[in-house]
Amino acid sequence: MKQYFENKKILITGHTGFKGSWLSLWMTMLGAKVFGISKSIPTNPSHFKFLKLNLEKDIRLNIFDSKKVLHTISEIKPDYVFHLAAQPLVAISYKDPLETFNTNIIGTANLLESLRKIQNECIAIIVTSDKSYDNLELKRGYHENDKLGGSDPYSGSKGAAELVIQSYVKSFFSDNNIRIGVGRAGNVIGGGDWAKNRIIPDAIKSIKNKEKLIIRSPDSTRPWQHVLEPLSGYISLAIDLKNSNRNNGQAFNFGPSYDKDYTVQNVLTELKKKLLNLEWNVEKTDKFKESTLLKLDCSKAEKFLEWRSTLDFNETIDYTTKWYSEYFKNKKSIKNFSLSQIKNYCELAKKRKLKWINHY
């Protein structure tokens, strides 16, 4: 991968967040010149803060501010953009739907409009969500050409962002030096996540505070995957677009390749084997509606990008719990530990002869 990213200008929006901090670390490891745009550092503790990365620029701005976005991107003239900035939580979208729409829809449009105006050769990976699909509880897993939708403000915002992306691709980016890829990832877990209303950080906080974890939907299934899995997918898509325009404007699912579906209860049961003090209670609530079954079909990514997930379910939980265990033992070493997990993940992909890493 180094040949594609070393000394290249990489712009990551949402770089201070969970996925953004891991991607920033991975890109700096590859020798890239990383520029970050984020509204704020969203959590405390913060994986991003502990990493203390040597970025080219660490910029604070709201992706909704079109003038500042245009000015910043015009100055950077990035070779690659990974757009991760978002309001990412369903619960928050019910409390503040307008902020969710502004960030996730207009923010995406602002980025695309800036790329259109500066006309600098660029590969842009726009990250949306598996919740972009109109969730009909399909057991087969959603394909990329399934109907988009969204019954809650967050899901609706991501579905709408996809329409914005496609209109820009067809109107402005179909035959020029700007290539766009769309990544739809499943539920991402892993070390360094401290966001509210997420199963792993809530579980870790409950152990730390010696409290019982309160969960809403123990039987809900999700495409659980370690944070490095979708990031490897986004990187693979960026490399594919650099080499060819055949997948310009295309969306790709990135998720686990498990044959079995895993529920919230399965995740907690596996966590408890490694984090012995974890206890939980189920609280029934009608505060907001959530889907029960959500599953992705990732065969398109395997066919066109030669990408598939590296870790199985138990390994995903193992990577996650080891990170938090290391964090509580020695916070000062957490950057080195995060680096070691990226290296181990890549070595495991090579060992398993996965084409996405050996191909490049």
C-alpha cells in the first residue's frame, strides 16, 4: 500500500473520531501527509488525543460551513479524501434531526462541491452507512443495488447523502480527474471507541463504574466488525479508483463474512469471557424504533476489489478487549499498541492469503 500513499496528501474528515483516528494512524504509518478536518474532539477519553499524531494540519471546522470547507480544500489540494465526518448516532438524530441532516447531507454536498470547484485530481471515498438501506429485515443481506431509505433521521440522512453523491458523480465527475467511491460499513467495534449509546464503550464504562450495563435490544443482529476491516475496504477502494475508473461512483458494502448472525447478546456473552466483571440488564423502551435484523452482502467488494474481511467474530472481540485491557494497564503505551494491532492485522491478512493485501 505504501507506494500509493507515501508522501501523498491525504485529507480525512472526521479524523478525531473513532474510525477517523485509526485511519489517520494507518495513513501516517504508510508515510502519508495527513490533513484532518473535524468539528471537535468528540469524546473524552479520546483515541485521537492519545495517539498524538504528527499531522500536516489538524483543522477544526464544521463541515456544514461551505465557505470554510472550500477554502480549506483549495489550500490543501488533496490527492485522496476519506470523508468520515458525520453525526453518527441514531439516538442523537432523534434529539436533533436538523443537525443530523445538516452534517450528513449538506456536509457531504459541501465536500463534493469543493472538489468540483477546485478541479484537482483526486480520489474521494465517501463513507455512508449500512443504515442507508430501506430496512426490510432481509435475511439474505443487502446488495448495493437494493432500495435506499431510512425510517429514522440518521438513516434518512445517510440515504439522502447517497442521492447527493450520485447526482454529483453523474453531473460532474463521470469523465474527469476526480473519482468517487462510496463505502457502506456494518456496525464497527474496536479499541478506542468512547462514544455514547454504543455497545462496547457502554460496556467498558459499566465495568469501570462497577454498574450493570442497560441494553435495549438483546436479540438485534448487526454486521459486527473490527474497525480495521472497513478501513481496509476504504483503502482498497481508493487504490482501485487510482488504478482505474471502472468503479467510479460505485457503492460497496464492507462487512463481516460470517455465516452466522450475531446478536447484541452474543457480543456481550463473548465480552464477558474476557472482561469478567461485565453484567447487564435488559430495559424495554419505546423511545425510538431500531431495526432487528441488519445484514450485508459483501460479494461485490470481493468480486471487484478482491476484498473480504480478515477477522472472524471471536477475533474481532479479542482485538477489542485486548485494546481496552492495555488502555487500563498503561495509557501511555496505547499508541504503540494501536500500531501493533494494525501491523498484526495486516500480517494476518497476508498469512491468510487475502487478495486485498497481497494484490497491492
